[in-house]
Amino acid sequence: MAETLVEKLTALVEPIVAELDLELVEVQYRQEQHGWVIRIIIYAEDGITIEHCKSVSKEVSYLLDVEDFITQKYHLEVSSPGLDRPLTSPRDFARNINKKVKITLADGDDIFSTSGTIVKVDDEDITLLTDNEELTFHYTAVKKAKLIIDFGKSGKSRK
């Protein structure tokens, strides 16, 4: 079976990201308003810095020039996942254990949304602690999931 371009890009990028002690979250290749974009999303427990992005960009850019398998002109972007990025993979859920999430699940014809704290993740299931119960469901039941961002209250008031 032929390897897709995203799979080929992922295979190229993964060792570079790992060498820098970072995690590869996603590789995208898509046409956008300003042209074709290769977007590499990386993660580090302590956060992603501009230096991380520059290092990955420099190494990937060099390898893309050497390998020369993309025929279209493209823009290369390297970034962190961002706070509002949907959780789409088991690694995304595992990375966010003990964080609150809003999730939409499908069970046959039934679709429902709930929110709670991710308490357990394994190769097949996610366990979520809601206000009422602990729910365990398979990844394939997830239709949409996003972190609930609590910016907290500073205690200061504006006048």
C-alpha cells in the first residue's frame, strides 16, 4: 500500500522531534488560503518555546530540501498544540490526565455530551470522572473532545 504524504512527513519528522526530547503531536499537510502548509505540532511537558520551534523547523526544512518529495510550494509551520486544540488521539488524552474535558460521545444512535476529569487512559479506553459517576468508554465512541480551560479569578476587580 502506498504511503500517504502525511505518513511520509511523519516518518521524516518523528526522529528529529524525539532527538530534541519533544513529542510529535501531529503533522498536517493541507491547502489553505495562502497556499500549501506543512504544520508540525509539538509538545513538551514544560511547554514549547520559540527555540524548540526554530530547531525543529531548521532540521525539518533541511531534510525536506534533501529528500525533495513535495512538488508544490509550501509554508512550513511548527507550533505547540494550543489550549483549545481538540483531543484526538490516545496520547492527547494521556497527556491530559487530571484535567477537565468536555466530550461528545456516540453510543449507537445516541449522541450525548458530558464533562469531567480524565482519570485513566489505556490503549483502548478513557475513564472520565463526572459529577455523578465514573464513565469508561472506548476511543471510537469519542466524537469531539476539548479541554475546559479554567483561567481562574484573580481576585482583582476593575473600576
